[in-house]
Amino acid sequence: GENVEQHPSTLSVQEGDSAVIKCTYSDSASNYFPWYKQELGKGPQLIIDIRSNVGEKKDQRIAVTLNKTAKHFSLHITETQPEDSAVYFCAARSEDSSYKLIFGSGTRLLVRP
Amino acid sequence: NAGVTQTPKFQVLKTGQSMTLQCAQDMNHNSMYWYRQDPGMGLRLIYYSASEGTTDKGEVPNGYNVSRLNKREFSLRLESAAPSQTSVYFCASSQGGSNQPQHFGDGTRLSIL
């Protein structure tokens, strides 16, 4: 089955710097890759997603890139702000199990003012 | 705009007690999911319901049962709680089908003594 690895587990950046979180997946049939942000005491919230027919997607300060050949995808946050501090999860879903998301173990991002 | 609502938010049980976690969504979604979240392990799928009237096992179904009561509601039952089931439980819903995002509730924090 699908396995998703996420790195780093913790990331500390200065406000205004960029942050990059990377994930690799094992199932070459995976075709949908969402990213979630989880704040303390809350459920995960979808912040951006990408489908396998696209290499990059942007939404303001957030971007996701996908390399299908290498089976990895990354979240890029530019001009980080203190409110970006949270835990971020990547996930992958296979074509042959379209209802199941497999999540990475999470990255705790701290943006220092 | 409630989205996905989970009750209760917190619960403490003794080993061997039973409990039902409730989840309701008001987005007219077809699919619903139950996850558990443990430190350093991301979210793991317990059970899911692709549509009203169907349920299927996820990655970690042992010790749990589910009921899709109607299109809005999906409950998770622990028949005989064990300390290993201490976790944060999240319910999610999606429109269903390939590449549809999942929307999460804010979780139930369950401790089993």
C-alpha cells in the first residue's frame, strides 16, 4: 500500500523567510496530493492541493510542486508570518483507492517574530 | 456554517467501558471518514463510508465499529475501550469520488485510563 514520508519533523524560520516541507510517496498510481494545516486544538484544514497532471500550483504565498518521476512533492511558504506557525501534513491518494488518504507524520513549523 | 461537527470534544473512560463518538456534516457530502491522530504518526484511517449505506475498514479498524446512520451522520463506537485507544479522533467528509478534498471536524480528545 501507499506510504508517505514527510521531512522535516520540525522547522523553525525567521519571520519573512521561506519555509519548505518535503514529502515522498511510494505508490506510483497516486494522483492527488493535498496539504493540510492544523492549529492547536483544531482539525486539519486544507490549504492547497495538486493533481498528478500538474507540476506546480500557487495560491498567494503558498505553492506546491510535484515531481512524479521522483515521487515527491513539496510545500513552499514564502514571506512567512507568525500566524503560519502550525503543524502541516501532506497526504497522497491512489487511483485505485480513491477514498483513502495516506498522511505524512507532520511538520511543526515555528515562525519566529 | 458548521461544516463537520463532532461530539463530545473531550472524554475520559475507564478500561472496558464503551462509548460512541458522534459526527455530523451539513455539506451534503457523500463520503465520511474516521481517523485517529497519535503523536508523531500523522492521521490514520480507521473506517470510512463511501456513500450512505456502505462502510469499509481503513488502516487501523481493530477495536472499533461504525454506523452510517444517514447521509449526515457517521458514528464511531468503542465497544470495550483499551488504553491503546487513547488518541484524538477526527471525523471528515468529502463529496466523494476521485480527487475531492476532505473537510475535518475539530476532533474528540479521548483518554482511557
